[in-house]
Amino acid sequence: MSAALPPRGFPPDEFHARRDRAQALMAEADLDALLLTTEPDIRWFTGFLTRFWESPTRPWFLIVPASGDPVAVIPAIGEALMRATWLSDIRTWPSPAPGDDGVGLLAATLAELTPPSARIGTPSGLESHLRMPLDAWARLGEALAPRRLAGDAGALRRLRLIKSDREVEKIRAACAIAGRAFARIGQEAREGDPLERVFRRFQALCLDEGADWVAYLAGGAGQGGYADVISPATDTPLAQGDVLMLDAGVVHDGHFCDYDRNFSVGSPAPETAAAHARLLAATEAGFAAARPGAAAADLFHAMDAVLTGGAGTAETGRLGHGLGTQLTEWPSLLPHDGTVLEPGMVLTLEPGLQTVPGRLMVHEENIVIRDRGAEWLSPLASPRIPTLGEAP
């Protein structure tokens, strides 16, 4: 590992600020509490970081009341780790308990914290989901009556959209980790290497450079481009004329980077070199358009003007997205996305183009919006596509 990383976790004042922002938005939306059930939302308020969420067996709950600190209602197996966070009110039950897996305790806690006329909000818009059984949700609504379960009026989306400087530094650290691994891939990938072996080697490089884990790795390789940008690796060996792409979602302290790099196996064909340079020009155009007050759609159109001359289409459906405690977050860079950019928003710029029928190339970088414009978080690639085996 070749570079220092920022301190783990956040001090209590970070979470106090999040609580206060949430309660201000709740007051605007006439909500008496927020009920949260998903890993990124619960972690955002608490700092509760564990891979145990990979198990779907147990539900987890966090209540943010209209005033005061959040209350955790969680399986007993998580109590020790939750007590290591800033929360003090942690209520547990022995889970799994198929007859009543926390619903009774959750209902009693919500009834204690809210008046009978309460509206209790849960994220319900785009990119949200409910991580509890649907029949348990129905039982909860019945037990809480006359209190009402409702949507959160977009509060969680709004809260997580703007990152603090501490959050940005963790994302920057994840970007730097992946950048150092990308810089070493030329030592580990050669013509004839099976793609699946390259994937494994790259993940090992990321871990060696300080990643906690590599939550996402996709890519592809093919003559002049690749068929898609989401496939797992195969045993197909790299061949002269291939374009190799690796798209990395590296995690550092619960925060993601999400960017890719393209490599030429052997000297690139003129068309490949030109496509790569064009993708970098589109990325630079998106970066130049990324300033406070602009809309997400403005970034799409700036990149699309370079890619298609303004046709308003994208092979991958969008040309970037939000980034943070999840690999992809709100917003999407789409032709009609009116989300207004604000300082503290972290985005990916992800232009793509078709190189030959059935093949494409995509490039991706990570940025943060600042008061006067954008700032690179990922180490910006050169317009010249790197060749495997050459010095960077």
C-alpha cells in the first residue's frame, strides 16, 4: 500500500449535522418520524458499517424522530457493533423470530416516539426499496393505527445528495486506491491472459493498495470494443487488437469510487485511438458544464454534443450518475433530468459510443461540484489509450 488513507469513521458532529438536517426536512414535510430499513440509509445516520447485510435473513430498523437522536431497533446480533457508534438508544430482539421478527418491538417504539396522529415517512421514490417482508409491513401499519405510514417526501434523497467535505475525502481516497491499481495493471495483464484472471489480479491490486473490498467489478474485452459494460469475466484470452475495459467500484470506509479505464492489447487501431480520445473530449465537456446552478441534463447535452453531435441518445441509457455510500445514487445524467447541481454533489461522467456494430467503448470519471465549478476526484485519464505492456 503506497499512500496514507483518511481516518476511519466520522466524529459525532458529522452525525449531529445529519440528524439536524433531517429533522428540518421532516418539519417541512409534516413528518413525525422517519423509518429506515436499508443499509446505506441506516449507515448514513449511524456509521454502522458491516458486511453482515449480505444476509437477507434479519430485518434492521432505524427511527429518526422529530426531535432527539435516532433510535435503533435491530437484531441482538448487531447490538455490540451498534453500541460502538454514536447512538445510545438501541433496542434489540433475538432474530430470526419468524412469528414476530421485530415488528412488535418496532411498533411499540414508534408509538412511544410519535403522537397518535403521526405521519411516519419511509423512502419510497425512485432508487429506494423496502428491506422488510411485505406482510410484516402490513402488520406494522395495522399495529400503528391511527398513525399513518407514508413516503418521506424525498427527504433521504435530498439529504444524501449533498456530501460533506469528510465524505468527499473518503470518496477521493477510494478513487486514489483504484487509480494506483489501474496504474499497475500493465504489470499484470498481457496478451493471452484469460479475462477472468485479469479481473482477479486487478481486485488483488485494489486490496493491496488499500481497498476494504471491491464491491463491483465489470468490464469486457473485444476487437475494437466490447459488447456491454456489465458482464462478469470469462475465460476468453486477451488478443491483439482487443480493447480491455475494467470498471471498478472500490470501497474505502463505506464509500465508493466508480470509474473505468480502457487499455489496448497491442498497438491500438486508429479507430480505437480516435474513439478513446473522443470519449475523453466528451468527459472534459461534461466537466466544464458541471457547475452550481446547472442541471444534470446540461452535463448530458455537453457530452452528447461531442459524442453524437447532439442526437440526444446514449448507448447505456445515461451518461453518468450520483456516487457516494452506494455505487450509483441520484441523479441520472439524462436528457430531461432537471436536478440542479449544488456544491457537495459527487457525480460520475460516463460517456459512451458505438465503435463498430455490436461493440462500444465507455469512459468514466468521478467529480465533485464545488462553489465555482467541478473538481476531479478520480485521476483523469490521458486522451491516449494506454497499451498493455508499455510504461504509463
